[in-house]
Amino acid sequence: MSLTNLDSLFSPKSVAVIGAANDPANIGHLVMKNLMGGGFAGPVMPVSCEAEAIAGVLTYAQVADLPKAPDLAVVCRPLAEAPEIINALRLRGTHSVVLMGPGYSRLDEKSRARLRGQILEAANPPDMRILGPKCMGLIVPQINLNASLAHTTSLPGKTAFLSQSDSLFTTVLDWAKSHGIGFSHMISLGAQIDVSFADIMDYLGSDPLVRSILLYVESIHDARGFVSAARAASRNKPVLALRPGQALQSALAELAALEGANSPDGALALPLERGASSDEVYDVAFRRAGMLRVESIDGLFDAAQTLAGAKPVRGDRLAILSNGASAGLMATEALLSGHGRLAHFSEDTRLALDKLLGESWSKANPLSLRFDAKAPDWVEVLKILLADPGVDAVLVLHVPFAGLSEVEVAQAVALLGKKAKRMVLTSWLGSEAAQKARAVFADAGVPTYEIPEQAIRAFLYMVQFQKNQEMLIQTPDSLPTDFFPDTTGARDVCARALAEGRSVLTPAEAKDVLTAYGIPVVETQSATSARDAVIAADELGYPVALKLKSPQISQPQEVGGVYLDLEGPDKVWEAAASILARVSRQRPDAYVEGFVVQKMGRRTGAHELFVSAHLDPVFGPVITFGHGGVAREMIRDRAVTLPPLNMSLARELISRTRIVNLLSGTPQHPAADIDDICLTIIQISQLIIDVPQITALDINPLYADDAGVLSLGAKVQVAPESRPGAERLAIRPYPRELEECTVLKNGRKVTLRPIRPEDEPAHREFISRLSDEDLRMRFFGVVRRDFDHKDMARFTQIDYDREMAFIATALSEGGLPETLGVVRTATKPDNSEAEFAIVVRSDQKGTGLGSLLFQKMISYTKGRGTGHIKGQTMVENKAMQGLSKKFGFQISVNPDEELVDMVLDLTPKPA
């Protein structure tokens, strides 16, 4: 990922069209037509040997003849010519290219790979950035740039739209224009051989003129880059995604030929590839990134406009106010169908409404006024509802009535809605007069919709978006301090199995792996014969369970291969004989390896759960949790998530299943130990991260009750390690390998380690103990000490791929961990530069802690290949300047900002 030279792509001062033409059937003609018709202010230079002038502009025979180097070049020639053209443009000084020429879809995968390599070799990104190939181009209305194959241009706006689909690019453009919706950017990504979703989200995420980012996503190729960029962007502005669900995926393949009519290549823009991630994995990836997923084009824009301009919602409790009972009921049905909640009015609210309205109201939510209610009535009722602590938002519905001014009511509601601290949504039903009312709301910045269902959908999107945002800044519960898994032991078990040529662990090996990570497992032994099974049962103690072990039979119970509660040697012998006889009759093709003997782990009244993990082809390891037991596939109650996990994320995973209602307890059964279930899920997550040989794992059943959890074992598949475990993940986990212990000059033992979300309370205490002078030096001015949770989350919940914060922590006199100092680096996406900041608690100065943190930061950034480190400090901060000089930083005074610049070059020096 890199932002280098993206300005030349999205904000060019000059454009060249390679392959411009006068033939209306040629894409070079359409590009020239759009560029000239759009009113682009810079020079447009057509390159063509076919005509002296195109679209009224004199042409140039070749790239070398151009009078100046164009910032952006649009290549409309066949794709096979692209490497040569790109090389000529690079020599001329061009820094960005859009590849629109045909030919990509007709290539097989081997030919595509070869062409991609040739293009990238010629461009050498990020020296030259490539958008496409096989794309519709881009539109940037604020600079009147229409370098696209679209049939029309876009209105200006503050929403960016990024699309993988050619046909949806033009469809959305058409739809938005007809609804008066504008864009800051419209970008067709094509095959993404260079510029990707991640690059563009990084670029637009910091653009103050872009208030929201909309994505149409079919497939992702760099999951970690995508999630990292989306997480960063969604902290600043809403990022929404539209993606075809499971039902649409096969339909998309069938529509490939039809969509080709709108594509310069004559084929589907980006068909969903085989082995693509399941839709539910994409869904959880969007959620973990803080994005909002929507289901339709109009939903995409409803949500974008609402989120970009509306007040945040505090919850999902909605009050509905209308002057028509039917309209209120329609809205209620839509709300409940979308799993929203009707607000319950407090007693104070009911009394206030009774006093105001007497008997002329519905006495419940939805609240129906008289059909001829006047504007003051609407305002007074709305004030009462907004004052109710049990109301998170209010939807105001208006049904037209002869003799009443809809605009007058709208003006009164808009005035109150604009000032209100809580969300007010409106829907004025009707046509001509309703349009005038909607204009009133639009001018006031109050969300307004044509129909109640549209308003409800927007509200539910806001609720879900708020939940996703809260996940980004949620402070998780601390993990047990005594969780020290035996990672080496688990890896050794997998290595031995692979050395023996096996891809599946034995039940005993699986038990050892689970035990190494602290997961309770019943005692288990393997036996190759009935005689060995009896011996194993004697050693374990009765009662025992006996299970068939056969590579061809994954579910032994399906052939009667499971016996429970065997009380003695004779019963074990008889059960083994019965199992062998059943298998011989029902599955004569199956090879019987023997038996699994387990001490009975039955727990009366316990819930049967399952936890599994598998490798997704795009997002890497995926954790699944749900209702387990033999009926798991019939019940199909499950939820998925991406590691790494903490207690909050594990609890959120459980909350998305139906069985959570039973786990919470019933009058007959106490609640299960949810914390222990969460811990088990986290342990599985950590196991998958630490042991990259594991490709799949399934614990079913996992018993859970008020006493905790107990596993009867697991099925574990292994394969040779292809890359380190952490690199398989879509979200970089906590880098434990960067932890180190050291000693200060005063003899105090401290740990230097990356910051964790769980550090928020200690970090808040750390900031409270900084002196006013420390804070002034750190933040270059007077700052408040009462940082809110959102601020603290930004300090403690970081993306380890993009930033790092090393804290020095030690035990206080009371035996609790305390933070003594912190050094931070924020690294550019292309790793060319990292900016640092450091602060040490006042009472720790002189202990050498500052030098230790400085050295830790430099070693880390140098180890990851960062180009250079830079920072700024105040002129009077001589201590910081001295510390920087000690480590080789170049010091210079910045007269414009009255600050001191500190820069350390980390590029390797030639030997």
C-alpha cells in the first residue's frame, strides 16, 4: 500500500489520452468526448497517428512528442501494447496511468500473469501508479475530470464511490443523478494490479472534502491491507460496503456475458473466483473493520447521507410519531422485522402526553396524533419524546390532510430536530406538497425519506454502524494473567504427525494440543484392538465411552460406532465387537484403525456447543461458534469471526447465536459460565495464531454449564507451514515477540511491550500522573487531562501494521501494573516514513527509561525496513533534542512552525 503519486491520479493538472480516436465506436473517442465535455481546466493531449485533430484538439503522434509530461495518462490502446506505452510515459515523466484498453478478459491466467508482470516492471509502482486494467476509469467532479467510459458525468458531492463492477459503476451514476446525489470521486478499480481498495481508502480517508466512502466489493485479494485501510478510514468517516450475497453469486456468473456489453473488455468486470470467501466471512470482516454493510443501491445512499450528516444514535429504541395509525403500523412492522426495538415510554412521558393530548392519542408507541394536528401539537409532543431517557431516536411521519399546511408542520419539526441532541428522522408521505416539506428538512440537515420503510432502514443502518464503531473502541476485559500456553509442545505434536506423513492428529494428539492451551479435555486413549480398549478403560477408570476410529467415517454415531457409560471390561469388549460387526455390515469399504476410549465426561444439564476453525482462502483463519452436538448441521445456529480475539469480541461472537438465550439461564437451569466459554474461544484463536501447521480444528461437543466448559476432544487437521501463523491473519495480532524485560538505572525491573486495548485504565492513570509541563511538551500546548473513552481508545487500540506504541510497565508498590512511559510511531502505508512521539512520567526521569524506549522504537522501525523516522519538539525542549542527538538524529529548527525537526535516516548504507 502506498499513497505515493496518487495525487497525480485523482487530482491531475494535465491529461494525455493514448489511443484517442474520432471513431465513435472506439473507446478513445468516448474518453476524449468526456474529458472535453466535462470542462477539465488543464490541458488534454490526445496521442494518435490516425487524425490531425480529435475533438477539436491537435494530436501528437507519439508520447515522446508531448509538449509536457502529463500528470495522468489514459491508455485506450489494446492491452498488449500497454508495457511499451507505460515505459514511454514513465520516461516522459508521467506518474499515473489508467488502463482501459481491451484484451484482458480474453487472456488465460498464465498470459494475464505474464502481462501483469510486464506492466508492473514498466511502471515500477509507486513511481508510476496504475488504475486497472479492465476498468471504466474515474470521475472527479470537483475538478471537472471525467476520464471514464460512462455515458454521463456526476454531480459534485462529498461521497466517494469505488466499484469493482463496470455495469454498477454506470448504474449507480445514473441512479444518483436522477436522485440529485453527487460524488466527490467515482472510481472503477478493474483488475487492481496496482491501485487497490486499500490504497484509495487510505487516500480518501484523510481527505476533508470526502465525508463518506461507498464500496461495491465482489472479491478481495489482500485481506490484511483491505481491513487495515478500512479500519483507519472508518475511524474518520463512514465507510459503507455493498456486496452480492450468497443468493446473487451464481446469478452474477450467469450475467457475465450480459455485463460484457458495458465493459471495454466484453466480459464481467470481476467475476467471483472459485474458492472465494463465504459471504458470512466477508460480513464479519466488514464488521471488524468498522464498516457498514448494506443490501441495495438505494440503501447504500440512504445510509451514506444519513450517517454523514446526522447525529449519532445511542441505541436501537425508536419512538414513532405520526398523524395516521396505518403509517405508524407500517413503520413498526419494518422496525421489528429488522430486529429493531420500539421504545417504551416512561411514566413521566405518559403523564406529560395525557396532560397535553388528553384522550386523543394512542396511549402507546407508535404514537398517533389526530389527523388534523397543528404544528404546535407536533412540536410539543416531539419535545416530550426527546426528553424520555428510554428513547434513542424519533421517527416523525406525516400523512397529508386537506386544509393543513404540510410545509408549516415541517418547518416547526425541522427547527426542533435541528437543535435536538437526539436523532430525529422524518418521512412526509405524498407528492407535490411533501416534496416541499422534504426540501425544508434537507435545508435544515434533518434526515428525511419518501416512505416510512426507507426511514426505518436508514435508522437500522445507523444502529448497526454505531455498534460496529463501538467494536473499534471497546475496552475488553483483561485476560487471566496465568494463561501461558505451551506453544512449543503443541507445535511438536503437529510436527511429529507431519513427519509420519499424516494430515490428521490422533485423538490423543488432539487432546495434547488442547491441553497445551489450557482447554479442559476428558482423559482419552487410543486403542488398536478390543483387547487394547479394555486395557485403556481399566487405566482410565469406569464408566467410559468407546468410539470407532476410521478415516472413512467422520461421524461414528451414524454407523452405531459410539457406546457410552460402559461400566466394566465385559461391556467394553462387547461394545467393541458390536462396533466391528456394524461397520462390517454397513461400511465394508471402511478401514478400521481401532477405537478411542474416553472417561465419561457427561455433565447433566450442560449445553452442547462447538468451536471450530478453518482457513479461508482470502481472510485466513476463521473461528466459528455455535450450537453443537449431533444435530449441529440441522440446527445451523452459528456465528463466525476473525482472530485475534479478546473477551469483548468473543462475547460479541456468542451474542450473534440463538443459543445465547439458553446460555443466559432459565428458571430450571443456572446461567452457563460465559466468561469461561469466551476464554475457550480466545484460547482456540491463539492456538490457530501460534501453530501455523493447524489448518482446521473442530471441538464438538463442548459442554458448558455454570461450572465451566469441558471438551470431549477435537478433530485437528495439519499441513506443512506455508507462512508464519500471524501472517495468515487478516488482522495483525498482538506482537508478543516484541516484549522484553529490562532493568532501569535504579534497579527497577520493567517490561517494554506493545500497548494493548486492555491497558486503557492504566494508561488513563499514566496520563493523570504526567505534569502540566510534560503534557505541554508532548502536545505542544495546554491540553485537558480528561481524555474521553474515544480518545483513550485511539491511544490503546492500534493497528500494529500501521502504528506502534511501546509502553514501559512495572508493578507498583501495591502489586498492580502501572505505565511509566510510552513511545509511539505512526508509519506511512508504504513504510517509507514513521513519525514518533515519546513521553516519560516525571518521576521516572533520570532512570534511563527514555533511552530504553528510544532504542526500542529505533530497533523496531529499522527491523521492519522503514525508510526514516521523524519527529518534532518544542524549541525549549532541550532534553528531547539531546536524546535525539544521542541516537544519531539530525536536528534542525523549523522557523515556520517554531519547532525543532528531528530526522533519523534508516536506509542501509552501502558496505
